Amino acid sequence: MSYWQLRTQKLDLNHKPLLMGIINVTPDSFSDGGQFYRHGTLEISAAVDYALRLVDEGAAILDIGAESTQPGSQRISTTEEILRMIPVVAAIHEKTNVPISVDTYRAATAREAIAAGAEIVNDISAATDDTEMLSVLCETQAGVCLMHKQGTPQTMQESPHYNDVVAEVAAYLDERKKTLICAGIAKEKITLDPGIGFGKSPEHNLRLLREINVLHALELPLLYGISRKRFVDALTKTNHAQHPKNRLPGTIAATIYLALHGVSIFRVHDVAATRQALAIAQTLWSEK
């Protein structure tokens, strides 16, 4: 599909991959948790300034998350998620027309975020963890990203197992796509994410990178979130104790590979560096 229809906007996917800039308003995310906190208090103005910087660097979407979903993370209440997220969504929406995505699997949070200006719900549970999410998506007509995960963030990396990870992830995403369409959500509003690192071993992740044609057969735009993730250490035989920011070169290498194999959207921390690398790679590839 050549576009992604959001709540009020349409994103063109014809020409180049789009970058979804990550804004984590959490104290504990694996790479950037706490960056907007001062003395234990979330500073909304700092998050807004960061969002505008990402836009200047080339972000086509801003993805706001208020709960860490890294392996071993603990859930927070819906009330806490709303208190963290909604003021930031509203404040960013006042400053930019760049579409806002909210990283949540809770229907109540999604509903309030959309009312505050969000265009997309980025649901790591593919609208399965909260039975009300389908209703929110139908009522608001927001765009949605459906992600595959095995287990929960608390347990997903303990012993992930598949008979055929690519086939199983593809079948799951296909089923979720069909469920949403049957519920009245237009196909054009849906994007799919295989969930790199969400209940997958390094070998599972590698297959989901290499065998991307199986996912393209689902005939929807693909979104990959590979930025600074641990599989980079495993593939490069690097010490896991290094800071996630040091995984940028590996992240960019995988991003270029996926872009040249048709991935439409990348969820990234390092917007400027990724944009520059993609621009060079695409220019050289098109000349070839």
C-alpha cells in the first residue's frame, strides 16, 4: 500500500521510508528513560523541545510512550500512564502538525490521547490486551500499528520458542489485520510490526529481518522498531553491558537493509543519523 491513512492525515509511503521519532516520557525505558525528568518530576516543556528537535531532524511521526516495555519492566496503572502521556501529547500537538502516535495498549489512554490530538495508536498487543481498544479505533478512526509479541514485557525474553518464527508472526499479524477489518476499520489505516525483541531470540530476530518477503505478502505497510535493541549486540558479538546508544552503527546497517527491501516506517531514537544514512544509501541504490 502506498499510503497510511491516519485519523485526519494521510502519510505518503511512495518515495522514501518515514522515520517515527521516539519520545519516552518514562523514568525507566531501556535507552532513554528519565531524560525529561528533573528531581523526579516530568518536565513537559523538555519533552516538547525534544519533539520539535526530532521534527527538525526529519521525523515524519512522533511516537510518545509513557510505560516502559523493555524486557523485565513493570506495568504501571492506567491513571499513571494518562498522567504522564496526555499533557505531553496536548503540548506537542499545539506546536506541530507532525502526526502524533501513542505507544499504548490501553483503550482509555488511547481515547484521551486521540482527544488531545494523537493520530495513531501504536499497540504492542495488536489490540488484544484491552477488549475496548477495537471500539476506540472504530469510533475515532485513528491509524493503528499492530505489533506481534510473545508473552509480556515481564516474561517475554525468558525462553522464547517458535516452531517457525516467521510463519507464526505472519499468521498472527494476518489474523489481527482481518479481525480489525471485520470490526469496521479500513485496511488503509493499518500498519504491521513484527515486534523485533518482543519475545524473540537473536536468531528469531535475524530471520524476521532476512525473510521480510513473507511479511510483505500481508499487503500492508511494515513498521520495524529495531533502534538500539539488544539483538545488535548478539549479532556483532558485543558486550551486552554497553550503553544502548553504542548500538547505533548496527541499527543503521539493519535499517538500510530493511529500507532497500521495502520497509516503509522505522521507529528510531536517532532521527538525524538514520535520515542521513538512508539518504545516501537510497541515492546510491537508485543510481545503480
